[in-house]
Amino acid sequence: MPQFLLIGLCEPLDADDDDAFQEWFVNQHIEDTTMCPNFIRGRVFRLSGPHLDGETVSDYLSVYEVEADSYEEAERVLNEWQADPDAWEGRAHHRATARKFGRMPMKINGSGWYELLGSYDGPGRS
């Protein structure tokens, strides 16, 4: 089955939203999204520094590994999953946290689906 990555570039709305972002996005949203059918793994990374002279456009990167026949199918399943308030036992807590903050405490600087074309292991990896 084809594999895809869903990449998200995001960060808190502003410095005052950092705690809310950590609680809602880092500590809850990544897990909530990863519970979606066809999702293999979800990860979130914080920018540690630039590479060469490249532009950094976001402080956080979310990466989800997904198996699906197409990215359109993966997107459809994800949208249905996120719309279901009873999708999994942690959903109620995640939604309650969002209500506590009164808004989604993050901005999305970019996102997209990427299909796996090749994979290589480094030394010592199998």
C-alpha cells in the first residue's frame, strides 16, 4: 500500500499562546490525529537551528506517517475522523482543552501530503 507523510508547519499564534500551544497541539493534537485509521505514527519537532543559509518558516514541524491508496483517501478519512466527536476516548479531553482556550492556539504556515518515493537507511540501521 502506498505510504504518505502529512507535514504541517505551525507555531503558536504569538508568544502569549506558547503554553496553550504546548498543551493543545504538542501534548494532545498530535496524539489525537495519530489515532486516525491508516495513521502509523505522528511526531512533532521544534526547530533547533537553521541549516546552511536556508530560510526557516516555522518553529514546529508535525509529521504523520500514513498508509492509504491515495492522499485523497487519507485526507477524506482524516477529515471524517476529526469531525467525529466520539472517534476515540481522548477526543473529549482534546476538545475540552480547545474550548478552554477559546480558539485554536496555533497558526499553520503550510501543510501538505507527500508520497513516499524512496527510503534509505543510514549506517547501523536496518
